[in-house]
Amino acid sequence: MTENKNAAHPSVVVLGGGFAGIIAAKALDDIADVTLVDPSDTFLHNLASWRALVDPAWLDRIFFPYERLLSRGQFLRDRAVAADGHRVALASGLELTPDYLLLATGSSYPFPAKTDEPDAGRARDRFLRAHQDLRAAGDALVVGAGAAGLELAGEIKTHFPEKRVTVVDLGDDILPGPYSQELREELRRQLDKLGVELVLGSPLQQLPDTPAATAGPVRVVTESGEEITAGIWFRAFGVVPATGYLTGALAAARDEGGYLRVDDQLRVVGHDHVFALGDIADADRNMAAVARIQAELVAANLRAVITGAGATAGYQQLPPLVAIPLGPEGGAGQLPGTDGIAGPEVIADVKGRDMLVHAYDDLFNAG
């Protein structure tokens, strides 16, 4: 079955309802026939996933039904199984042939930062089970000292100060990436004050046998011989771009890491009407803020093309920026327009207390 396009408006298919997909779909809803496709029934505001793990009251705030996003367009709960740049085949058998295709299928990442459960009810249940297992565990281990691992450790220690929390990483320092050493030192200072233990500079001999985010005896040994035990562990590394459904020329546009090569307007190389944004594009780092800015740019450019008003613009990589809450009132970051590093008061105001939920309340017209 092939879905017909409305000649009155160009058709835009957005594959993926993550941060980039929902922003782009919403921004184009008034001037195009927008179809948003995602296998889940709800958008998970996963910037607050760690908060929901330690405080299940947040589960009522982080799931947003896609049906509430668009006024004119449609949401299809479906999954792309093949896309070659001209046609999109869905698991249901439906075939789409849009005028413009926006690829925003994002990336996979270990739970609880993200979940592969497409049903919101079952996803909530999984969060609740993980919360209960975490509450019952005396000690928690976080493997990975990047931004995600540090934030998770801070959430656990802030909400359960009596627990022993250990972060291990093969790197010699925390927070790899283009960030200032001053930021790392401030985060280490706050983590030490919270009582989070860091074990750095030696890889693990192997990951725990117990499944991550599940209660059970955890024992790991570093290559240097240090043994760490815990009652639960969390994996905080392993981003994988979701581009396996691409076929033909689109598949050929991927780099060795699975990311799509794009030009300065985020068009997939060799495809004038196909765009890649967010975690699957090779344009910038994998961050929600980057995905949002890229989605806004692509939507603005398409609006200029569709309406004939205004000029298109190119994407410019963002300078190093990051906001890492360590609980609702702690954390540090590097923010645009801020000299040096942003301290806990600033991070609490811009992210830590609200976890940016209000922005998605507005986007989905929530009360």
C-alpha cells in the first residue's frame, strides 16, 4: 500500500520521534503534510530518566503521547524497515513517498537513559522495577564516567545518601570530550563531597554477569587488580546510531561508525530532499541540545523553500557546551555566554530542578 500525497501541500515524513523529530515535525505542521513515524506510543523525555529512576513521581512528567503533538499532521505508530531516499517501507506494509524525508531515528543507549520498550505502560513498569531494585541495593556501581554516568551517580547519591556509589572508567579522568579541565575538577570536587567514589585509569576485566539495572550480586575486577562489589550496576556508555534500516544509496552514505554524512544544511550527501539530524548525523556531538538546534535549522530551511520566503542557512558546530546536574541542586557545566564554568546554582536553574520538562509541556500542549 502506498500513501498518496496531498497536492496542496508538500509532504514531509519524519522518521523518529526523539528530540530532533518532534521539534521538526511541530515546526512544519502548518505548511506541510507532516507524517511522524515512531514505533513507540509516547515521547520519552529522557533527559529526566535518571531523575525518574530515583524518584518515580517523575514518571508522570516525562511521557508525552505523540497524538498530542501535531494539529494538522498525522502520527503513525510504526517502524521503518527500509528507506532508500525515495521510498520508506514500514513494518505494517505501508509505503511512503514523501517530497521531503527527515531522518531523526536517533540512537540506542543503555536503560535507564533510554528504553527500547515501545509501550509507555511497560516502560513505566520497567522504571518502577529498577527503582525498587535500586532502593533495595546497598551499593551501586556505574560503569562509565562521561556526562551520563556522572549525572546518574549524582542522582543516586543525592536521593540515597546512605548508599555507596562507585563510578569506574578506563580513562584517567572523568568527562571525556572538548571540555575544560576546570569543569572536570569542579565536578570531581562535588562528587567527592557527595561521597561518590571514582575508580579511574584501568579497564574492567569484564562486565558484570548480572543484567544492568537489575538487583543481583555484582563483582568486577579492574585490570590493575582492584575489586568492586555492589548490589546493582548501571551501564553508562555505548551510543549506537539507529541507521540499520537504511538501504541503497542512503546506506552507502553512512560512515564507518554508522553515522550519516551530511552537508552544511544537514542534507544527506547525494540527496537534496533527505535530511539527517540529531544523533544519526555526523555534523556534531550526540546531545539533545544539538538535536533541537539542528531540527530548528532544517525546519526553517524547509519553510523558506516551501514558502519561497527567506533564505536558507548552514549549520555550524556548537562550541563545547554541557550541563551536568548532580542532583536537583548540584552540578556544573559549560554554557554559551558564561565565562569559565557554570556552578551548581546556574545548573540547578537551567536544568537540575526542572530537567527541562516545561519545554515539552509546552510543545505537546500539556497542562
